Amino acid sequence: MSVSPEVFLAMGREVLAKQPFSVLLGTELVALSPGKVDLQLALKPEHLQQNGFAHGGVVSYLADNALTFAGGTAMQVPVVTSEFKINYVRPAVGERLIARASADAVSKTQAVCRCEVFAVKDGAEKLCALAQGTIVRLSE
């Protein structure tokens, strides 16, 4: 079954709206296509740690969720994260975080995905984290 890009994005936004933690943080699904996603989060004081950087848990959450959206849309089945690794490459400082993920190796049972997380400050994106994860079909 093929749906328009607008309908696909709307379906993804429905899934995100069913995630209470994502709603609590204020996560936005900006772009979605099979195997690719762009999640964003406007940073609030509650998302920061004591030095004014986005908390590592917030950066990690955004990467994990982006990886799962990328894998789930590539596999077109309900999925969960089996594992993921994240490298923080610089403090996340700015007004917004952007997580862009893609599914790079997809089979019937799993997808290995990559994600880049950027901090946006004054309109400029700076890479702050790289993540890779394995997304697996949710057992019934």
C-alpha cells in the first residue's frame, strides 16, 4: 500500500502523539519517509543540565527515538530498539535539537540505523552527537 508523503508524515505524527514522554518533552516530527526521519525539540530550561547544555539524556532520547522511527518506517512493522550507542562530540548548546536518522541495513527482522544530532544556535547547526542502533521487529 502506497500513501502520499503528507499522509505518511501525518501517520508518524499520530505515533509520536501516543508517546507520553515525547509529548512531555515537546518533540516534533518534521519530516518522515520510509527509512528516514527528522525529529526536533525546542530546548527549554527543563531540558538543560547545570552548565546550560542540553542534558545527555535528552540528546540520547532524541537519537533513540529517531533511530526507531527510521527503522520502523523502513521495516513497516511495529518495532523497538534492541540496542544503540551514542557518541557525544560537543556540548549541545542552542535553541533547538535536530535528530536526523536513516535506516542503512534492513532485513525482515531488524534494521541498523544511524543518527546525527545537531544543536541549532542562531540558525547554525552544529553536530553534537552521533548514534547507531539496531531496531527489531516487536514480537507479538
